[in-house]
Amino acid sequence: MKQVLFLIATLVLASCSSTTLITTNDKDAKIYVDGQYVGKGQYTHTDSKMVGSTTMVMLKKEGCEDMPYTFARNEEFDAGACAGGVFLLVPFLWIQKYRAVHNFEFECTKRH
């Protein structure tokens, strides 16, 4: 019985998360997600935000203006969360997920 409950809990938690690859055309551009530095050029982002939540992305490079972007968790239907929602209702809050890839263009505009 414990194994079945563990399996159900694992499936529910897995259906709540969504992953996207954040990339930029400038491999030296620093990527910040929700204010936190996460790397340069590309970053695999995973979270368990609810449907409609937004994620802020900021691209930065020395001597250039910062370039802000956002994306929301409402881009694609998540069949796993829907199936979980039929049995437990709560996963319906995560029925949408991110696109697999978000490619952001970085164009260096010199700071004044």
C-alpha cells in the first residue's frame, strides 16, 4: 500500500513541474531568471508554478542595455496533469506547461 501511495505522490508531483530550454543568440549574454543568475547562452529551467504564472528573464552583457523578456505557463496543454486532475483535482492547476524552447534575441544597444 505504501508503494502505491508513493507512486501516486510521485506522479502528481511530476505532473506539476514544467521544463523549458532558455537560449539566446549571444552565447556571452548572461541569463537571469526571476532575478537569479543562472548562466550564459542557454539554461534549462524547471519549476512548478501554476497555470498563468509568469517567469521573468533578463539578458545582460557588459556595456549593453539589459533586455527583459517574460513567458507564461499557458503555452501548451499538459496531458499528464490533466490525467492526474481527473483523479485528484489539484493537478488541474498545472494543466498548461511551457513550450520546450524559448529562444530570446539579444541585440547589444550601448548604454549611455
